Amino acid sequence: MTQAELAERMGRPLKTINEIVAGKAAITSDTALQLEKVLGVPASFWTNHERIFRDTLARHRETDELEQQLDWLKTMPVKELVRAGWIVAAAEPVDQLRIVLGFFGVAGVDEWRALWESPDAIFRKSPAFTANRPATAAWLRQGELVAQKINCASFDETRFTEALVQLRNFTAKDPEKFVPALRERCASTGVAVVIVPPLSGVRAYGATRWLHSTKALVQLSLRGRPTTTCGSRSSTKPATC
């Protein structure tokens, strides 16, 4: 069947059929129904293939854009992220860039810079060292992902302040008992407490930030945690004496 005959049978302009065949014009739901009547092929066939075609075109465009941003990937601690199990390794650089952007929850490098170059967080850190911004951003993001899985009540400043007073007495206990109690008590006041080991270049001992208006995050790295001896018992756990 010629394009002219198809246009006549469908009651559509020949130019429109030319553009559909060339992939310049999309097959709409109305067009798919017309093709179903004229060619006897279900409308779902045409709409599904149209979706796949457009998705493929978009993927190719995205790949071209990401290839222009591969220099940024070199600034990321990719190997450490893989070793930590936070992301998976990819064979192709563009695929690795997609994975890293997905880890940070952003669509592109510009969006990453806007969100993560100057994160809205307060740090407890040593001024003696220069922090690595990408590594610090990755550490913060992992804390955010962990915290998202913690169910918290709505933030209550009064209850949180009261909890801090009570929890100070718990710090003399074994960390295996203290940490779960800390997390549970803080979650009941709207604060998620997470412990995320630091990456190389992360100089923060801890950070606090808001995840949203009713949920706060306290993130600890245990960076520089001391080895202590309690009586005759040696321990590599955080000092509790």
C-alpha cells in the first residue's frame, strides 16, 4: 500500500502520513485506532511501538548529553562507592555516570551541583583538614537514603530536648545497647539517627540537616573513634568509659 493510498483510507493528509513513516510525527491514540481499522492490526501494537521508539530516541539523546559530562564523573569517588556497596560498577563510563546520578537522585550534573555542592547541613568537623566535596556529598546522600527507611514521629523540639538529657546517661553503656536505644528514642521525637562510615576525604564527625519539615537527620561517621580500655577489657568500640 502506498502512502497516498494509506492517507486516503485514513482520511489524513499525505504530509501527515509521510511524517509518521519518517518518524517525525508521533502515532497518537486516534491514529492508532485508524490504523487498526485500515490495516487490521490492533491499536495497542501501534501505541506500544510508538512508546518504545520515542523512549529509544530519548535514551540516545540522553547518552549524547551524558558523554559531554564524563569529566565530572572523574571527580567522583566511584571506586569507593562501589567498595562500600552504595552503587554497582558499570563497564561503560556513560552507564556508570547514570548510576552515580541515580545514587544522588538527580537527573544531571547541573542538578547535582545545585543540590549537593553546598548542601544545607551543619557539620561537626576538624578545621585541620580540607574536605573533599564530592566524597562528603556522597556520604550525606547515603545517610539520607538510610534515614528514609527509618519511621519517625513528627518532629517535636520539646520531646527531643528532653530525650537528649536522658540519653546522656546512656553513653556509659555498651554501644550495642546504647545505639539502638538512641535511634529508637530519637525517632520517637522526629529525628532519624544514622551511622555511616566516612569515605576518604570526608572530614566530618557528624552532620545535622532537615529531610523535610517534620523529620530531622543526625548523621554520625564515627571518624577518629578512639580505642579504649575499660578496666582490664580492651575495646575498639567508641569510648564509653
